[in-house]
Amino acid sequence: MSRWEPDARGRLERAAMDLYSERGFERTTVTEIARRAGLTERTFFRHFADKREVLFAGSSTLQDLFVDTLAGVPESAAPIDAVAAALDAAAAVFQDRHAYARQRQMIIAANAELQERELIKLARLSTALAGTLRRRGVPDPAASLAAEAGIAVFKVTFERWIAGTGRPDMPQLIRESLDALKAVTAGR
């Protein structure tokens, strides 16, 4: 191994993503990831619990962003509009990561176990949003419906965004998807 170099976590992430893309998630080992990054397996495990965590390590940060943004929206906002503010905040974070998001999604789409993990992540986001809405005084079923609808908008928008070139930007696609949802629920 080479002498210490900065950004071990970033190097491990890039090495893993490249290997997952080249060889597939299943056929890539932690040893290969560490070797590609010029690091040891021990260093890998200092940063990630397992090779799946390279793809899902940001889940708690995303959830915190959703919840913190939602909690900071004025109490007078309608539940779906409060959720929309959280979606906008998340979209702004993703906007400059189109190539990475597309690569990550292709890796996940090729593996049933990773697809299941992604769905669990989305379910947790919905649960967190619903809980935040309840703490804001939104009763059920409105809190659960607004949270689930918000995550559905996020999922549909994300899929549209990564399927394209990254343009239009993700925040614009979020607004378009929310408008479409409102039109559907209004019966138009």
C-alpha cells in the first residue's frame, strides 16, 4: 500500500462505484475495492460496514435534510406544501450529482437485494416525514397521505431526472410532478 493520502472515504466510494459498474455489485469484493483505492480492507471497514453501505451511506443525511426542512416550514403551510419544501431541498442537493445518481441507480437496478434496500430507504423517509407532520399537528390519515405522496413524487421525479440529461433541473421536475399530482387529485 502507498503512503497515506487524503480522502480515503472518497477514494473508496469512487473505486467501489467503478467496480460495481464494471463487474457488477455481486462480483465485486471489499478486497478489490480497497486495492483499487490503494487502501487496505481494514481502512474500508473503518468507513463502511459492508459493501452495500457505499451505496446507502447518505441515507441518514437525506432523511435529516427532509425532516429538518419540513420542521422549519411555517406552520401555516398545507401539509403537501410543507412536504414540497422538503422535496425542493433534497432536489437542490442532488442537482449537481446527476452522473453519480445515474450510476448509483443503474447499480441498484441490476440487483434485487439493492432494490429492496432502496425501497426500505424510501419507506423510512416516508415514516420520518409522516412523524414530522404529526408533530406539526397534522392528524392522520392526512400526515401519512402527504408523506407517502411526497415520497412518490420524489421517486417518480428522481427516475425522470436520471433517465434524462439532468435538464430540466430536478427542482423544476419536482414542481412539475407536484402539479401533476395536484391535477390528478383534483380530478382534472
